[in-house]
Amino acid sequence: MHCFKQINHLCKLLFFITLSLQIISCGNKSGQSNGLMPGDSQIQSAVQGENAITQSMPTLMVFPSDAMLERMGCLKSIDNQGAMSYQRDYQQAFIKNPDLKFAVAAIQEEFAKNGFAMEDMEQQLKQIANNNAMDEMTDVAKDARAELLNTVRPDYIVELDFELKTDPKSRNLNKSLTYAVKALDVYTNKAAASISKANIGSDKAENDAPALIKSDLPESMAEFKNQITAHFANLLANGVEITLRVAVAKESTVKIDDDCGDQELNERISNWLKDNTIKQAFKMSKNTSTEIFFTNVRIAAKTADGKKYTAFDFAGELNKALKKGCSLKSKNRTQSLGDALVIIEGLK
């Protein structure tokens, strides 16, 4: 009798274990989670949602403005092969002004709350330094901003400028904050949205820049977000605007008006643009024997699979076409996201 009871108890235990396993299995198939383990449909749903956000929402990166860098002594003008350019030391700026890191973090947090994908500038700077990015451009002075943009490829730069000053009229010498947040199109460097505030926190005895920005920014975010999304929708529909320059190297014997088959080289480039721009949108502004230059060139913002498409990619495709169609020896020397540059070195 005792053995029969043990066998009966064991059968009941096995029955409940089997039933529990069936419930767990059914739960995973239907998408319900049990404990910490998500079901198959939940995982698939998460993947689809992430792809949708990635492809529909613009990516932003917060930069301290050039004016702010200059005030901190972190902006230098340099002669870059006859053209004036700037050298920006962002890492030194973060060290010199501890508030900058927290102010950038406050802005990133607010944008993230509003659904924007954010790239962290300080972390990307460290990655570039570790990977020694873009070392092939040893003949051109590097700029941290250009390196960041070509490495991360955000849709917009969010420029931050702030200054906390003591009010001389205040009896208690309270400080007030003036700040500006501006979203710039990375291709044209034109403003797509902006916020500008002054005399923030002048009524408070104790204040700091990051806390004041964090408390004041939300009331302006709705309009700011609308401006960016409207601008981004226009880019997706009508393409982004870049410039294109095809130039001949000094030592090259090739000229822009040389024959390439039954066409001159400049004609072939122009016809290629007609086939590879959005609605054939481009404007020739210079055409000499050593250079042809186009402005208002409209290219796709994204590839068919949702990846970022830039002036570098566009110049790369033109470069391949010139090598194949005209047997040229040429290089894609594009550095910025919005200015395509192809240098013709000679014939193969």
C-alpha cells in the first residue's frame, strides 16, 4: 500500500511538470513572456520596432559651438593648403569646462525623451582616438568635427552655446544664463531649427548652467521637434543638398575638356549627374580646363535599405564611373558629408 501511494504521488508530480512545460511552450509561441524570457513574437516585434525608428527618425549629435570653443581657447584657425580652416579641440573643451559635459548630457536626455536617436560625442571622440580614424588623409590637416561627422554620420548637428554671467544689477550678484541650441543640416550647415533664451535663472540665488538648461529646455522642445521633423521629411522626399567638385591634380596631363569617347569629360560628368541626382537637380557654377564645380546637387538621403547616403558615397560612385568609362586614375578625396571631391591624377 505504501509503495502504491508513492507511485501515485510520483505520477501526479510528473503530470504537473509536463503541464507546466506545455504552458511555457505555448506562452512563448503566442508571444507572452514567462519570467525574464521573452517569447518569439516579442523578440520579432522589438526588432521591427527598432528598424522602424532607425529608418524614420533623424540621428542627432550635440556639439559645443565654435563661439564657445573660441571663448575657451579651443578653436584655432589654420592654413589648410591655401584655404583657411579650423582646428577644434573638443576633448580639451570638456576638460576646461566641466559644466559642458553635463549640459550636453541634459540636452541629449531631452531629445531622447522626444524620440530622437542620439550619438554621444565624447564617447565617439575616444573611439576615433583609439582607432586612429581616417589616417589615409595624412596630406590634409584633420578637423575633429569632420572626423566625427564622417565616422558617425548623424543627420543633424545640435550646436550648443551657453554662458553663465553674474548680473551686476543684482543685489545678491545672482547669475543668469544665456543659451542657444541650434540644429544644423550636416550637408549644408544651414539651421533647421533653433532655440535662444536669455536671463534664465536670474531670480535664483544658486544656479548652474546644466540644471538651468535642463529645466528650461522642455517648454521649447515641441516647436523645435516640429521644425526638425518637417525639415527631415523634406530631405527624405526631395533629397539632400550637396556640392560636387571634380578637379585635376597639378601634375596631371588630363584636362576637364579632354575627349572621353564621343563626349568631353565635362559633358560626361554632367550627363552622369542627370542620371544620378534627384529630379536632375544640380547647378554648374564653374567649368574650366582644370575644374568643374556644381552646387545645389540633390542626392538621396538614404539607400534602399535605409542606410545613410552622403557626399562621400556619391563621389565614390562617380569616381568608379570615371575610371570605367574614361580609363582615368582618380581618387575620392571627400572629407565632409556635404562636399563631394574627386581628384583626377591622370590616365591609367
